[in-house]
Amino acid sequence: MRPPYKEEVQQISQEQGERNVAMAVCVQLAGRAIIRVVSRCEEAQDNCNLDLSECQLMQIPDAVYHLMRHTELKRCDLSGNVITKIPAKFAVKFSLITELNLSHNQMSKLPEELAELQALERLDISHNTFIALPPVAWRIPQLKRLLANNNFIIDVDVERLRHAPALELVDLQANPLPPRLHDLLQNLTGIRIELSPRQIEDWEDLNV
């Protein structure tokens, strides 16, 4: 086996150096993110409003539950992260929240345990990857406002929506709702449904 040439050694050394720099930057960014999370948890201990928006989170760190264990949270903002799911224990640990903002994440479903949030009045799941309006929404007893705009929703259980205990407003704008579902939602009474204009199907276009 021939020894590596000087140029190859230099290239390997340069690549290793670049990797080390990249790793150092990542560690520095991660450190800043951790410091930010801890700082915001400390703020929430005073004002009962946990703001973890734009914290580069892929999930809710267990440390958050530990830091907030003696605080009765009223609002929780997890927007602007890359979270894919909310764990079942969230509803147990933060059972008294009235507002939950999950917008601008990567979620496609919610745990059924969110129905245990007895005080939750406002839920924002906009700008995620939902293809159906999550069924748990009908079971949250005090939920008044559900923001689900800018998803990929094509399925809504209209009958269950109609009988939701407290819902007053559902925002479904900027979703690819099928025309028939769009019509059903538009004619729903008792709940304010916000919709984008219905897409005209090919067979309806009289100009063709």
C-alpha cells in the first residue's frame, strides 16, 4: 500500500479542519439554543407564559418539563420550530394552559391526550403538514378558536365539527379542500368557518 502523497495529506487535513470548524459552529449554535430555552423557562416561571418560539426545537426537551414543574402555565408558544409531534405527557404537565401555538412546525397529527386540556380555548396548528383536521379538536371541552390555515387538509369530519362543544371559529384558509367539502363547510351554521375561495373544477368552467 503506497503512502499518501503530500497533496493528499494536505487535502485530508484541510477537510478535517473544515469539519472541525463546522462541528464547533454547530456546538455553539446548540449551546445558544439551550441557553435560550432555559432563559425563556425562567421568564415563564414569573409570567406563566412559556415562549419557546424560534428555538430550533425538534421536540420539547425533557428539561422544560422539569424546569416548569412548579409553574401553572397559562400560555405556551412553540411556533417556528421543526417539531414533528407533541408527546402525550404534554397535556399532563401543562394541563391548565388556555392558549397553545404550534404554528410553523412539521406536525401532521396531535395526541388524543390533548382532550384533557380542560382550559384550552385557542389552538393554532397553522403552517404545518396536517392532511386532516385532527379529531381531538372536537373533544377539547373549552376550545373556541382553532386555526388550521396553510396546511394540506383534504378531510374534515363535518358532523363532528358541527357538534364540537365550544368551537366558535375554525380557520381553514389556504388548504386544498375538495369542492364538496368546501360547500359543506361553507353552509355550516353555528360556527364561523373561514375558507379561501373554492377552486372551480374543470367541468364547472363554462368558458371551456
